[in-house]
Amino acid sequence: MTLYKLEHLHILYDDVEDIKFIGVYSSTEKAERAVAELRTQPGFRDFPDIVTEEMIDADKTEGFYISEVEVDETNWKEGFTTYKYWD
């Protein structure tokens, strides 16, 4: 079963990202309705667009993201490394 995850990305400074998980929806239409409700709210209205591939190619990455997720499937299948950016 495919669901649709909605998040919002805002870059704070020096590539420090503030990602807000908004919800999971049964269709892209329902996720888009949530965007329509949120895009006029404080903070969200500064970056109200649903980010597209074209926007990413133009280095415009702040805004709403709708992504497909499969239920009962592991999406992260590798390890990770943490980098220390502060002293």
C-alpha cells in the first residue's frame, strides 16, 4: 500500500535544516489539501510551494515535500555516519 508523507523544509543557516513532519495521507490530493490549509500560516507562508524537481535543480529547496512511502517496507537500508559541525 502506498501512502503520501508531507513534510516542510526551511533552511535556518549554513545548511542547517528545519524539517517539519506534517502527516501521512492516503492520496496526493489529500496531502495537497493539507498544503492549501497550511500555506497561509506563519512560517509556512514564507515558503508555501510544493517543491518540484525543477525547483531543486534551480536550488530552490525550501517548501513542502510530498513523497510516496510503502507500508511495511524499510526505506533506510544502510548505516549512517554523524559529522560533528561544532566545537
